[in-house]
Amino acid sequence: MKKNVVILSIIIHLSGWVYAQQRVPDSLRKMRLKEVEVADRKRRFRTDSVSSLLRLEGSFLETPQHIVNVSSALIREQGGLVLRDIVRNASGVHMGYSSNLFDASTTIFMRGFPAPTFVNGLYQKSSVDDAAIIESVEFIKGPAGFLASSGEPGGSININTKAPKSQRVREVEISGGSFNLWRGAIDLGSAVRNKGFSYRLNAAYQYQQSFLDFIKTNKFVVAPVLQYNFSPKTYILGEYNLVRMNAKGGSSTTKVGTDEEIRNAKLSSNYGGDPGLPDSYGQTESARLMFTHAFHPQWKLILQSKYTRTPIESWYLMSDNQSPVNFDPSNTTRRLPVKSFQQAEVIATQAYVKGNFQTGVAVKHYLLAGADHNYTKDLYDYNNGQYSFAFDRNRPQYGLPTDSVKMLTNVFSSNEINNWWSVFVHDMIHLGPRWRLNVGGRYTATQQTGGESEQAFSPRLGLTWLIRDNISVYALYDQSFIPQPGQDFEKRSFKPLRGNDMEVGMKGEWWHKRLTTNVTVFRVTKNNLLVSDLTHPRYRIQTGQATSTGVELDINGQLTDRWTVSANYAYTHAVTSKDTKSNNVGMSLAFMPQQIANAWIQYSLPISDAGRLSFSLGESTVVKPATYTKDVYLPGYTKFDAGVAFDAGKWYVRVIADNITDKRYFSSGDILIGSIYPDVKTTYYIDGNPFNMRAFFGVRL
């Protein structure tokens, strides 16, 4: 608590000093007020359309799909630093079983199923992420394979990174907070020129400890972007992103215990960590090249390609029975070192044209056609220590000999390659002023490590009726086909994933488009689903079929000039509908809650010509998170957040408090019976953060 007070004191003093420097004559205050008003418009929490790199042309009302766009303004207002902080702003999105510090977006679930991540419309596997490079995040419900190269039935996530803008950018931010958080970030960029070079550079450094014993992390972010415009209609862009996080004291966040052990456990206990463990690290590194050419007033060509590499090296301790650290009746165990290394490489390329033409007075076509190719290579290496070390929970002693820890035996290795390409055509047809017909399809061919190859055609059909200028209803049918690399324990290759999505929804824009609402009813069917093999750890098995039905509601934007809101609710019934084991039919899909509700409400009060004071309150509720045990659920929870900020246009200060009631809850986990102790229920869990604070101070130059 003393550290929090010191941090707040430093930031308040800095705020006062900058405010003193900002005192200006009355003749300049009107100019400053205009700057603040422009900034307010830019900080609106909603957007009117999807990003151009999602390929789709159409407004929010016209698009027959549930898409939630989260702006960088909202991310900043909530103090978000990673994707985990951002998912609260979209209905039905939940972080699944995140077992270590480097899971990043790989554990996000939408509509009951894992959701892949795309960056600027290109497929990517991430180990670590950071908000310093994020311009906006789009949560795309349903397959939408024509949007983003391949479409999971439940949905996908697209991150749009920062690039040169129409105006220059000069911003510096420092922040600090609980668990000894210290962070600095810069955002520099020139305005895009009609002809010539422009740039954008984002960089950040962050150090933070954890509420868990021993864990200390530092993170580096470097993201330069260089753009050259041959003309206003033609440009080439090069981008490099590097996000790396190093961890000391271990990387696992998973705990395990019976109900009684959990009740008696200290929140800070970290039996899977130790000061003697070698350093762990996770890294996401990518390079992208894009060319855009508007060769006709109505037609544009886009080519882009990206290479991504995401190595992760994790060190942690487990009991010698191959489970997270657990204890016998005498409260003792033997801790076994584990080193796992995994690396994903992705080469993604796409080329497409889009434009519009008319075939009648009242019929206009917005056509998209192109091809894409994706190559992925996944390397995994799992090693156990040659020595295990006695440990007594009643008299814990830490500080293992690092040299002995590093002596390893390989247990499991795999190398999987997946190669697929597709061609697609999509047409949004304007049938008069009120009707929009979406038709399209994608043909995909794939080849995997063992030489297996498959092909499929995935159609799409959507219809939108603009009831009024601000209200629309839509219906959508979409299919997906996704190759799934790898083999099960018996060396059988996995079949491609096939899925169907049917949904109907209603959208609205209110108060001169300042507020949007979106309500959707959906049914998703997924065939050849992959789940963890509980009999053979580190392997997966393929089940028959899973279905997910539910309803989603999102509300985003401004209620008035002073009130803004980001609120959502989702009810999801995701179950196994077909399986070779009849007992599994009807079983809820693990990790997905039955209900999720989130809200973030902000009230802003102008207190001077140049200043605006705002107060925020947030809430997150999770009901009945499912596990791998039938009809057994993790405890649900409700937690609250709050914030206060002052923005003077040229500078700002913001304080965010998370989990203000200091509620203990499980952010994710699982429950198994007999996995460690015969016939005893054991919970594998990741504790959510206790009460913590973050304070930010930024200057716009």
C-alpha cells in the first residue's frame, strides 16, 4: 500500500508541475478548448465500421455479422495493458485455461470455442502481447472466413496495429502501480504525406512483480512502421513488431488442491516457483510488408505478407507424480523441474481486389475477390529434471541449486507443419436503399505433416434489412473449414475442423450514431473438435461434434455528452452433441461460462476550458464456468473496478483500481475427480488478481 501511495504522490506532483507550465493567456484558451473537443471526438468508444484490413466493405448497420470494435481510447480509459484486459468489452468472450505467463491470446474462447488471433487481417500465433502497439481490437463472432483467411465457427480476434495517421503523433506516458509495476511508453509518428515517407514508432519497457511469490517480469516492446506514398492512392508499408517478456522465479501460475486445501491456502503461495529456476521467456516477433494501389476510383488492390515467430521457454516445478505441486498426508512432496520449449512460425500472405459497380439503377455490387496462403510450423519440446527435490509445506525451504535443476531428460517432442491456401469471392449487393444481400464462398486446400490433403468449399449467405436509417435486422448462414495439424496418442492425424454458424440479429445506432446496440441469437455446430486427452497428458483427442447456442448483447458509445458506456451480456449453452462415448453427450464444453456480463460506465465533467474530470465504474460477472467433469463447475464471481482521470488535452493523469472489494476468485481452471487422490475432487486453478492499482501520467507534445 505504501508503494501505491508513493506512486500516486509522484504522479500528482508531476501533474501539478505540468499544469503550471500549461497556464496560458485567455487568448489561447479558446484554441485549447477546440483541441480538447477534437480529442473528445477521437476518444469515442465506438466505431462505425470494421477495419479495411478485414476486407469487408459496409457500415455497422449493413454488415450481417456480430462484430465488436474496441478502440484504443477505451483501452486507455480502462488502463488496459494486454489483450486479457481488453476482452471484457465484447460479449461472450472469456479467457480459458491460462496455465502460465505466456499464454497471451491462445486461450481466448468465443461462443464456447477457442478463437484464433489475426493481426491486421493475417493469421498469427502469439505468446505475449502489449497494448502499446494496438490501435483497435475487433471481436468477430462466427466463421467469417472471407474476412480473415480462415474462420473458427465460434469467432476470431483481429488486432489492428498502430500505423502512420493523417496527423502527427507525439505522446509519452509513464505509469506505476501495485506489485511494483513501473512502465514507460512512447508513441511517435509523422503525418501521412501525399508523396514521400511517413513513420510511426511505438516502444515500451515494463517491470512488474506478482502477487505470487518469486515471479518477476520485464517486458520490452519495439514497433517501428515505415510507409512510402507514391501518390495518395498508392503506398507501400513495412512494419516490425517485437514484444518480449522475461520471467524470473518460474512461469507457471497453476495451483492445485482439494476444497480444504484451497480454503487454507495463502493467495501468494507459489509452490511451482523457486528463485533457483532458470529464467523463462516468451516472445512475439513479426515483420509485415503491404502494398496498396487504387487503380480506379472504385477499385483497389491490396497485397500483404507477414512472417511471425513466437518462441516460449518455460521453467517451473511440479510434483514427481506429473501433476502441479501437490502433497501427501504428511504435507510433503518431491518437486520435479520442468522445461518446456515451443515455437510457432507462421508465414501468411494474401492478395485481393475490392471495388464496386452497378448492374441497374437500384442494384449496386461491392465485390471482394482474392487468394491467401498460410504456412505454419509448430515445434514442441518437453523435458523433466533428472533430479527431484524434497519439499515440506509446513517448513518450506526455497533456493534450489540451479546447476542441478538444469540437468534434464527429454520426455516428448513434436514438429507439426500445416500448409493451406484458399481463393474466395464475396459480394455485398445493395438492393435499393433498404436491403443488403451478402453472398460468397471460399475454396480451401490443405496439406499437413504426414502428407494428408483435403479440400472443401465453404459458402456464406447473409441478408440485412435496414428498417430505418438507424435500425437493421439481419440473418446469416456461414460455414468454416480449418486444417488442424498434429496427431493423437495413437499417431492418427487430425481431420480438418468443419463448422456451421446460423444467427439472426438486430442492430441500432442512436443519438446521431454516438451509441450502438447489437443483439444476436446464434447456433454454432463444430465437427472434429479437439480437446485435451486426460489419459495421455500433452496430447489431444478428436471428438465427434459440439454445438453452441445462445444470445449476445453489446452496448457501446455515448449516452449523453457526459455519460459513456461499454456493456455486454452473453448466455452460452455449449455442449458435446456427438461422441463415441455416450456418457459425454450433453456435457458442457470445458472453460466456457454459461453467462458473462460486463459493464464500464464513465461520467465526464468539464471543469475548465481545457480540462475534463472523469469518473468510471466497472463490473465483471462470470456464472458457471464449465470443467472437464460433467455437471461440475468452477465457482462464479463478480468483481468491481473503478477509475478517476483528469485530461487537459496536452496532458492527462489517470488512476485505475481493479477488484476494489479484494474478492478472491479463479480467473480460470478445471476440476477433475481421481486425477491425484483416488475418488477425490481436485481443482486446478489460477487465482485472479487481488486488489491492485495502476496510475498513468501522459504528455501529448
